[in-house]
Amino acid sequence: ETPMVRRAAATHLGVVAEKMEAAFVVSDLVPMFTDLAKDEQDSVRLLVVEACARVALATPEAERESAILPAVLECAQDKSWRVRYVVAGSFGDISQAFGERITQECLAQHVVALVGDSEAEVRAVACSKLAESCRLLNCEQLVSQMIPTVQAAAADDCEHVRSSLASSVMSLSMQLGKDNTQQYLLPLFMDLLKDSSSDVRLHLLSRLGDLNQVIGTAVLSQSLVPTITALGQDEKWRVRIAVVVHVPKMAEQLGVDFFDDQVRALCESWLVDSVFAVRCAATENVRFMTEKFGVAWAGLHIIPNTLALAESANYLHRSVSLMTMGHLGSVVPPDFLAQQLLPKMAMLADDNVPNIRFGVAKMFAKLSSCVTPQVLMEQIQPVLTKLQQDPDADVQFYAYTAMHDQKDLMEL
């Protein structure tokens, strides 16, 4: 009679079912399951839903469809939004437990209903679980049933719903195939990229690979470049940094020609962004691009502009140049590092801004293991010795620390 006890029973129903023989599941646990699924307390019913997949898998197929399925369908239409919320979140496991036939014949319509539920919380979790919930649906069902509902969700008044949709909807592209993806998902993708919410745009960019894998570079690049360029200059720095972070993945997927023609100039502009986090992410991108496309490519396209920033009147730009050279030092050949990067970094050791000077000491400490002992003695140690006499205490500290690391390295 006590709801707390019934909740405890519902919580452990699935665990017990996995340990019992099928005959006892049918005779003992299935009646308990169906009774608890109709409990007057929604806090009990939602716990039953969480155990549903386990109980279904432990039940023979014949009894599974006749005894378990009706309870699941009833919970999917439960009057309590909390129960429907749990059903929407568990639908992937539930559909796997019942298999392809039952999912397509009985469960598909409920996925659609949950994505269009009257409660925003239910719609949001249903949208976030689209990949799992629709895994067993065929292409025809996706086009005829899911796509119209998904298109409606893309215009939902609730930002959280649209954000959840953006995080998962592109995963349907593998099931839809190239033609259907191009016809239905690509326009949806482009619309959501223009959403007023930055979270929607961020989540969508994170799933770019799913789309590219299906429709290919040529189609995607034609549609994507103007929007990516606009997002890369978005007034919200979190949107800009999301684009920065995803550019390496885009470049890897779309190729060096696409990057050179469409995105490289934008990447260089991020190096002088007004926000520090964006500049830092941009310096990491330079390292990745150099590693991916080769030092010869970087020496022709990226590194000259990076070195030019070392002579900028703006100390923030000089700092970015220093950080970029520090990242590059770990991926370029030792000769390139000694001849091209270290002299420029040594020049910055005379900068009038202390932060730049102790940045040189930190970068030299980082790059010591990337050079030969001769370069260490001739190019790095003299600079650190000079910085140890710097009038700024922080510069002295980092120079002493770097020099101490050098001695340990030489002893090794």
C-alpha cells in the first residue's frame, strides 16, 4: 500500500528479471510488471518504464508481445508527462528489446507522437534520442512519418527542443541515404544554422560529419561555406569558438583544396580575434593543419602570416604569434624549428611587455626536447640566461625554471 515500497519494487524489477528463468518471468514478474505499469502513482509507473527493456528481453517473444507491449503503449500515452518523458528517453532500448517488426508496426507512431508531445520537456528528450529511437525504422517510415514531425520541431517555440533536435537529427542521414538527406535534411540543416539560439548552432556544427559522410564534400561545401563564414564572425564568441574547434574536422573531411579556397582566410582572422579563448583555439588549429597538410603547405600558406604577427604593434598579436610558434615547434622538423621559429622567438625575448618575455621562457622550456643539444646550447640557453637577469620577477622565475629543466634534460 505504500508507494515507496512499490517504487523500490519497480526499480529492481529489471535486475531481477535478468536473473530469473523465462518460465518464472512469465508466471511471476510479468503480472507484477503490468500491475505496476498501471499504478496510480506516476513515480511508480515511470520506474516501470525504465525496467521495461530488461523485462521484455527476459520474456519469451510470444508473451512479450501480448503482455509487455500493451503496457508500453499505454505508458507512451500516459496522462503524466513525467512518464512520457521516461518513455521518450528509453525508446531506443525499448525498440531494441521488441525488435524491428514490432517497432515498425506498433512503436513508430509513438515516436512521432512523443516528438510532437504537448510538453516541451518530453519533446526535447524525444528529439535528443532520435538516433536511438529511429534505428529500426525503415527509410519510407522516416520520410513519411518522421520528417514532417522533425520539420515542425525545428520551428518549435522552445529553444531547448530545437537544441536537442540539432544535436541528433543529422544522425538520420545514414538511414535516409544521399538523395533523401539532400532533399530533406540539408535544408533543415541550413535553416537550423541560422537559428537565433547559439546552442542550436553549436550542436548542429558538432554533427557536421554525419552529413558529410552521406552527401559528400561537393554538395556540402556549396551549401555550407557562406553559413560557416557568417558563424565564424558571429557576435557571440562561443559560437565563433565552436566554429574554430570544428574547423579541423571540417578540413579533414573536406580536404586541403576546400580549406585553402574557403576557410583559410577565416582561420587567420581568428588569430587576431578580440577574445582570448578564440585566439588560443585558433593557434591550436594552426598546429593541427600543419600536422595534417604538411610543413611545406604550412610554410607557404600559414607560417609567414604567423611570423609577421611577431612584429605587430599590438602586443596581443605578438603573444598569439608566440603561442602559435610554440604549438608549431612540436610538429615541424628540428631544422625548420631552429632556422625559422627560434630566431623569431628569441627576438620576442627583448619585447617591452613582460608577459611576452616570460612567454618566450615558457615556450623555450616546452621546445627544449624538440631540438638537438647543439641548438639547445647555442640558441635557447643564451636567451634564458639573459632573461634570468630581467627586471621583472615573473620573467626571472620562468627563465630560471626553464633553465633548470634544460639542465635536467642535458643530464639525461
